[in-house]
Amino acid sequence: MRGATHARWAAAAVAVALAATACGGGSGGGGGGADGIVSSSWGDPQNPIEPANTNEVQGGKVLDMLFRGLKRYDPKTGEARDTVAEKIETTDSRNFTITLKPGWTFSNGEPVTARSFTDAWNYGAHVDNKQANSPFFSDIVGYDDVHPASGPARAKTMRGLVVKDDRTFTVTLKDTFSTWPETLGYQAFVPLPRVFFTDHDAWLAKPVGNGPYTVESYTRGSNMKLRRWDGYKGEDKARNGGVDLIVYTDNNSAYTDLISGHLDLLDDVPAQALRNVEGDLGDRYINQPALIIQTLVFPLHRPEWNKPGMEKVRRGLSMAVDREEITKQIFQGTRTPAKDWTSPALGADGGYKGICGDACAYNPTEARRLIEEGGGLPGGKVTLTSNVDTGSHRAWMDAVCNSVNNALGRGAVCTVSPIGTFADFRDQQTTYKLTGPFRSGWQADYPLIQNFLEPLYYTGGSSNYGKFSNKEFDGLVDKANRETDQAAAVKDFQAAEQILAAQMPAIPLWYQNGSAGYSERLSDVTLNQFSVPVYDQIKVS
């Protein structure tokens, strides 16, 4: 999820939020043909499904099936294409007039109107509603009145949103932002029907949207059943009868169900299966690069990790991790050792430069020296934390601790404290209760270096759960966001990243591929460039 300020030179946005997943029991598929149902592994979202309060992958999968916004990002290219919007016009990149296409409705028959958007955006922005995605509306004039930095709201709606008629509304931004329309495919900007506001609890129990699927049923901790909506107005109509999302608390169990024919689609192949997956699935195994990085974040809100000299300790721990060996032995070519805080999928022009340098290279001697110079590990030990219900996180955390212990030569100074479910882990992460380094998986919202740096490390950033704060870093990010030239902005962001290399608020571990496997019943299975299945295009035989 993006932070509150934006790069005006941004080319496009692709709406996929913080990349972490969760995944217990399976069920088989069903009949085939156009009405065939796809059974797919899933993890319970952290929060109930609502657009402005969902900023993680599992909930995002559902929103992408239930809703269509003004624009939608092409699953292959990331291009932002008009969907509900007929046109978005501006003469100054600050004042926009948005006209909707006629004929769009929600699945309950209610027309999608300009008010469907403005009401949804005002709800998402308002501080009283405590929506995680509220910073997405911070560019709009009047946001500070509905979401002040402190104290109660001074208004109910943002004055920068004005409805002209059923199909037209205007938006006034605080400043020029030439590519603002490209951000409008993100799920926080989708429209909402009146029932969302008049009977909110009922809507949460069975969300109503305007996308290619409707919710048939949802049992938290078990499954969600989505079914094709034949009244859908978009061009990307579902090519199957629906999707059964089945909650797994162990993706090894999901893989077993896939191989035995009790599950159709698994979009997170467990590490334990990687040695045999090509033999098990053949060309029904997908392994492709994605804009994903895995890190260990230090809780800098804890004084023991943020006192003077601890930057050396943090760098030393980074140099005690043998990334090459771990990615080779555990991940079988589906991970690449990280050399910075972004992704090589950005390319050199996009800002990837391997800035971490020696700090991301395994060097036990230097690791021991730095940790000693920095005053030693807090309490003489370090404890790693993550959810362990998916992503093979327990396996790699054990491997990282073994690497640290071997490098430091002091016995078991590194231990693992697992958390059973993703939802529980996120609750502790977002309320700053974690006391040691914790896993952070970042799945980019859009393919720009800004998205890998600002939300995670800018002071008050939307996903800055380690509470890193550095004025020089913030100033360079602000400078980059004001640039109109992309090359100049990239240089500013790279300068900011040099500060991360010196301070090490998070240890870059590895870049992650998108991986998936599917049954013989399915065809046309693809992942978008951020590793999420394109469910509506899947065919069932």
C-alpha cells in the first residue's frame, strides 16, 4: 500500500497490496464446462472484506473478483485501462472531471452512479471509520478536514469531491498530480452500493459489488464461495461458474490436496514441495518473476533496537545471513538473494542498483566485529517472528537462525517465535507489539522504486511497522516526488536507499517469484505480474 505522498512522474499503478498470505482443509472441485467451479487455496483476510480497509493479498483477491472501479490494471502489462470510467478529463492535472459509462449496476440491481464513488471515497477517508487505506484519498482537497492529524473530524465529506449528475463528478486535488488517474484502478477507489451504508453489518456478511462474481456464502476460517454474475457489464466476464476459496492453515496440506485431486489451484507452492513440483505437475506448475521482496524488519519503536550504535548491530546481523545457501537449499530457484530494498524486476532504468552491497553479503568475521562494536545483541539474543501458516516461513526462519548462530559462533543466540495465523501476526504487527525482527513481505502496488521505499521507510509511512524515521531519507523522498523527470526522481530515491544501507532498518533477504500449481481440470491459468491468479479467465473442463 502506498504512503500519503506520490511521485508525479509515476507511469502506472497495479493494485496489489502488502504481500503476505495465509492459508486448513480442502474440498474437491465439481463439474466442468462454463459452469465449472474452481477450488482454490486461500487464507482468511486480516479484516472483513471492505475496499478501504483491505490492504493485504487475501482480501485483495476477493475484491478483485467482486468489484470494478474507474480503471482496471491489465493482468499482463499493468496498464491502467478505463473500465467504469468513460473518460477522465483535466486541463491542469489538478482539477478532474470524471464521466461514467452508462449501464453499470451492482449485482443487487442498483445503478452505479457518481454518488456510488464519492460516498465510498468519503467513507474511506473519514477518520471515524478507521479505514486502513484512508491515505489513498489524501491528495483530495478536504481530506485534512475529514481525517485530521489529531483531534476529531471537522467535516463529513471532502470538499474536493462534487457530484454534477448521475454520471459525472469532479475531483480537485491539493496539488498537480499528472498521473493521478492511473492510480484509480486500486481497490480503495471502487464504488459502493447504498446497502453498504444503510445495513453495513449485512453487507460485510455478504458483500455486494459490481464485478464479475457475487458472494454466495462466507464462513470465516473455512471458505468463501463466489459465483459468476451473468449480469456483469464488463468485458472481462468470468469464464467459469465460480470460485470456492478454501482456507488452509498449512500450504503443505493444500499441496497434498492438489496432487490428490481435491483442490484445483494453489498459488503458493510450499518449499517442501519444490524439489518435486515439476515432476508432480509438469507444465501445470508456474514459476515466474514478480515484484516481491522478503525482509526482516527491526522494531525501532523499541529502544533496545534503536539506541546509538545499533545500526552496526543491525548491519552485522544482515551479514550473518547466508542468503545464497538458504535460497538454494530451501527455495530451489524460486527466490533470489536480495541486494537492495527494491526488486530487479524494476530494471536499471526503474531504479534497481543493488545498493545494499557488502551489507547483504555473507561475512561472519565482519558480522561479529560489527555486532561487538555496536554494543552486542539486546540481551545477548535475537528472536525472529512470522506467521507460519503459509509461505514456508518457519523453514526459512529456522535456516536464518542457523546461519546467524553459525556465523556468530555463540550457540543458540537466534531463536524463532512463530505465530500461528497470518491474521494474528498482522494484528500484532500493525499494533506494534512485536519485540524482535519480524518478517515483512512486500508485493508492489505498482512497478516504481517509490513504492518499495516510501510506504515502508518514510516517517509515518502507511506500512512502516518498524517505525524507522530519518529526516534525510524523508527529504530525499519528498524531493523525488516533486520531480517531473523520472531519471532525476530515480537518482533521488537511490540516494535515499543509500541511507537504508547505512542504517539497516530492515534486512533484505530475497526476491520472490510467483509460484502456482493447478489441476488437470483447469486451463488458461495465469498469474498477474504480482503473482495473483487471474481467476475470471480460468476455464474448467
